[in-house]
Amino acid sequence: MKIVLNYNSIKAFRPVVKAAIKQKNKELQLAIRDSTLQIYREAVEQSPVRTGRLQKHRFSISKYRGRIYPTVKYAYWVHEGTGLYGPLKRPYIIRPKTKKALRFKVGGKYIFVKKVVHPGIRPNPFYTRAIMKQDAWVRKRLQKVGVNLVNTLRKS
């Protein structure tokens, strides 16, 4: 079996491919926007609620990229965990910054200590859950764009 590619036939096919891609370009941008918004909504739903600040995410959408990011600095530590549960896998020491002792309430009584060895906070991977929960929807949406592109090329 012998396959021969003729440069002239490939050259003639090139404008058809360019036109099809240009036509589907807007469809791809809309799919990225829709996917970003879908994951954004899920991230808001999956975010832990205590003060509500962690639920206020931002998102940005450019031509071929959608980004979702938190508005609070501590979101990374909530997501990844701290201490024994975090990246360093060891407890950490909390000391007072401006006073001589730390004060907290236990059983209605105030306790004063010079330091606390904190084991850490368990991770709450809400972004990961949001992405995993919407994974099938996003794949289906992007696959639809790909199938439409192939169908357009077949028609040409």
C-alpha cells in the first residue's frame, strides 16, 4: 500500500480548514465561557460558609481561558489544609504577637497560655469538588464544539 500526499491538494484544503476553524472559534469561546460559569456556580455552592467571605469568588474570561479565584487570602489554606493535614505535614506553634499570653475560652472559663501547638486544619478541597462535579458537563460541552468542527470540515 502506498500513500501519496500531493502538496497542491493540501494547499487547496488549507483555506477550507481555516474558514471552518474561524467559524467555530466563536462557538469555542462560548463553550469556555459557559464552562467557566458552570464551575464558578458550583464553586460558590461547594465553598464552606462561616462568614460568607469564602463564597465570594471572582472569575475572568478571555478568548480561550476562564479563571476562577478567591477574594480572600486564606482560601488556599482552607482548600489545602494546614499543619498535620497541610503540605508541611507537621503541627505549628502559635505565639502572641503583641501581648504576653494568648487567651481563649474553654467551658466558660478563660485560659491564658504562652503558646499553643496547633495540629492544623483538615483540607476542604471545594474547588476540586466543584471541578469534579462539573467535569462531565464541561467535557460534553467542549466535545460538542469538536464534533461540530469535524462535521463542518466533512461538509466542505
